[in-house]
Amino acid sequence: AVEVVESGGGPVQEGGSVTLSCRISGLTRVDVTLGWFRQAPGKEREGVAVVDDNGRTSYADSVKGRFTISQADANNLFLQMNDLKPEDTATYYCAADSGLGIAGLDIPTSFAYWGQGTQVTVSS
């Protein structure tokens, strides 16, 4: 079975930084796309950043220049978040699937495998 586990969230002051980690296990498919998504209370889940198996990345406009998605290997994904703003407050989710490419940023419902989420709260 595929397992996706996030870690690293927590409270942070405005302007601060947080790094989220995600470990994916049991996914044996090729052409895998990994991504970070977030959902704030009362809002729909939105794409934050994705990376495909060729290393191509895509970011939401709201986080460009502040967030960086990276991989240590096929099973370990990270999201470095700098210059955090109160509007970044949300539950952040890691997701994985195959065959989506970086277009998956805009179609979170297409991802089959999700973690349980980790909360990031940015205070001003």
C-alpha cells in the first residue's frame, strides 16, 4: 500500500520560514508527480507546488519566489517556505500520483495518494 506522511508544520511568525517534509512509500509507478497542496478553513484545496519525474516544477503565483519544492530522492519531498504571510496559514498536504505532470498543480483532485496534512499557522 502507498503511504504518504508529512511533517514539519507548526506556528511561525510573519516573515519567518518553515520546511515541510514528506515521505512516500509503496509507490512503484513510473512517471510520478509529487506535489504540495494546501487548504485553509472555508476554502478549496489549492495547488502550491509540484515536481514531475523529469524535475520540472510548477508553482502557484502566490508562492513564487518564496517557496521551493525539492526532492532528496523519489521517496522524499520537501517544501521550503520563506517570507511567510498570514494568508499562507493552512493545512498543507503532500500528494503523489503518476501520469499527471506539472499540470497536476491545477487539478488536485486527480492525485490518488495523499498524506494526512500538517498545519502551518502564520501570525502577524
